[in-house]
Amino acid sequence: MDLRSDAVVLFGVTGDLVAKKLFPALYELTRRGRLDMPVIGVARSRWDHQQLITAARKSVLEANGRVDDEVFEALTRRLTMLSGDYADPATYRRLAEALSAAERPLFYLAIPPAVFTPVVDGLAAAGLAGRGRVVVEKPFGRDLASSYTLNEALRAAFAPERIFRIDHYLGKESVEGLRVFRFANRLFEPLWNAEHIANIQITLAEGFGTEGRAGFYDRMGATRDVLQNHMLQVVALLAMEPPAAAGDEAFRAEEVRVLRQVRPLSPETTVRGQYAGYRLEPGVAADSNTETFVATRLLVDSPRWAGMPFYLRTGKLMPGTATEVVVEFRAPERDLVAPAGGGERQPNLLRFRLGRNDGIALSLQTKEPGAEVASRTVELPIDFDAVLGHRREAYERLLDDALDGRHLRFAREEAIEQEWRIVEPILDLPEPVASYPRGSWGPAEAEALAGRWHAPTRR
Ligand code: BG6
């Protein structure tokens, strides 16, 4: 393994991502003795050291409900602040001075797309890129063409093995668990195809709105924000063929291969929605046509999946927060047992809960008690917290990996490009988005897209 980085530089330290995810991750790494290095926060806002510490404490408190003073003290001893303009070479000269003792700094770019290139160029001009690693957050561009441009800028400054592209879903234990579920169990693999599965649904629902980042969100929309990246990564894990060999390399290669087989999404089988009142939010254009909801049908052109639909939907201000995959199996070949009470026949469903309350549930038919032989649906639930205990958060795992130079859980450049190719036909559609009531499952048109959506069970 490569040598561990010996400093962390957080560009965009005053931003939303650092507050929500990165401070708590740094705190956990400190607790586990994995952060014995300086952490420099960089931002355009003029923050002093005390403001930085106050912000860090607030975010740890919000994430954990409590702060362990000893751990937090250890973290604050590492933290320093550097304010400066991203386009000003002096910012990078000061950074180079602050990093004079560091041989292998890790630069984490938690910054808006518009300042990506100036920061990368600034690091290169100051001679910092050559010895450092860089972590880039999404969005990786706005479309395929801009993702190429972004990659060129990155590769001009950093060697490919020093670039780490975050898709934090790849850092979730539950998402990584799909690989184990599929390839370490014999049980479902023979059924894992269009012959036995009717459809696969993926819902990434959020019970909240844009939460103070409406200005940013309005330039993104749901397709760019989560469908192009997180949801397509989940599709790849569900749809991929077994890798040619054990090990991470073969696994990643197979994941990219299946993405190449995904057909571009079609506007005809896509429904875009916007929650009522969105346009009144500060930072949102009064005539915004940005989707806060998108539902679509996806097809994979492989023998395994030929013609079988994957239905994807995601939205803000849905009836709850949950990320769930539902695999709907086909009905038994012959109709030999009727449902109790003359109800509708229920398919076997396999659910993967990938968000909070992660776990698996399998719905089966069992005999309804009584004189008649009729079926009733029961659930076999597995709650990962109960059976597996504590698991580390995605950002903590990813930061730890990047510090060690481990690539496994980072998105491959080609995967990201394939993801842009897949979503491109549904980006920036001119047709007006359909309005939907807050707290609903999106516009009525979306309901009709899948024959029947299975709502997440725990929200
Ligand atoms: C982020 C998006 O990448 O993923 C957010 O920018 C979204 O809008 C978040 O809320 C969802 O991640 P998680 O881990 O909470 O499901």
C-alpha cells in the first residue's frame, strides 16, 4: 500500500458538505487514532480559528448528538484556517508555506464546479499537485463534454493514481454489501435475471427539501444530483455479471462493463417533477424548470436483463427518507394457491434498505391459518444494526481510504463518463416539470410509469 498522506487540506471548509459529513468524519478518524496530521481548512470566507472550531463542534454535535471533549480537543489541535481567494496565487503560496513539512498532502475539493479548475491550476502552479493526492466531489461536470474537460484539467495536474473521485454511495457498507449478497450467496443467483424477475425498483426518497442549498440545487436538479451518480452505481451493482476473477480490479472492471450496456434514458419514459412552492425559495429562479423529482425506466442490453425494466425514482419532499431497492419476482408459473380473502396476488419481493435502518427483507407467501388453503404474505426481515452492530459512515471510510491511497471505493473515470452518457437525453428538457404536492410520491404521471411502485417500508 502507498504511504499514508501526512496532511489534509479541505477546500470549501465553510460549506455544507464539510459541515454535514467531513467534520464528523475527521472527528471519528481522530477517535480511532487515524488522524495524526495537520488539517488545513481553506475558504474564501474570512473565518478565524475560533470560527472554524465552533463550526466543527456544531457539526459533530448535530451528527452525533454529543461531543467527546477529549476527542474534539485532539481534533482542534490539528485544525488551522487559511482564508483566501481561489484565483489568487498568493493563496497557494501561503498554503505551500503551511504545508512545508508535509510530503504527501491530501487535497479535498468540497467546492462548487465553477472554482474547480482555478483551484487545481493554483495547486499545480504552486508546485503542490506533484506530491499530493486530490479528492474531488461531485458534480463531475454538468454533462459528458464538461466531465471530459474537468478530467483533462485534473489529469494535467495530478497523476491518475492520485485522483480520487467521490461517490459516497460506494462508501456505504450497505451498498458495498450488494456485492457480497450477489456473489457470496448461491440462493438468488440462478434467479437473478429477466426470466425470474419482473422488475427492479430503486427509490431514493428524501423527506426534506433543499435545506439551505437551493441556489446550488437549482443549477443541478435531481438527475444530476443523485440519479447520474448514486443511483446508477446501485444499478451497476445489481445488474453486473459475476466478475471474471475474485478481487477488486476484476470487480470494478465488470461494473464499468455493465454501465456500457445500459441504454441512454429516454424522455418518453421519464417523468420530472417539482414540489409545490420550490420556486419561492431563496436562490431559486422564479421560473425555474429544475426537477426536484425524477422517475425513469432504465434498460440494460445484456442477455441477463433483456427487456426487463429497472424503475428509478428520486425526489425531495417525499413522504419520508429512505433508499430502497425492491426486486419484484415473477409470479409462480402456475396459479395453484389463491390469496386469502380473495385479495390480489402478491409477488415475492426482496428489499435492500441502503439508507438509514439498512437491512434486507424478503416477502414470502405462507399459509393463512384456517380450514382453507390460501396464502398470506409474511416478511423475513434482517436489520443490519441488530445483526452486524456498528458500521462506519461512508465519508469516514472514504477519507480513510484516500489518506491511504486506496482506490477501491472511488468512482472510476470511465464509470462516470458512462453515467453521463446514460442520463444525457433527459438533462435540461424544455418541457415544463410537473408540480407535485409536498409529502407525496411525485407527480401522478410517475405512478403510471411502473405498473406498481413498492413504497419503502421504513421511512
Ligand atoms: C448527495 C446529494 O450527493 O447525496 C444530496 O447532493 C443528497 O442532495 C445526498 O441528499 C443523499 O445521500 P444520503 O447518503 O443521505 O442518501
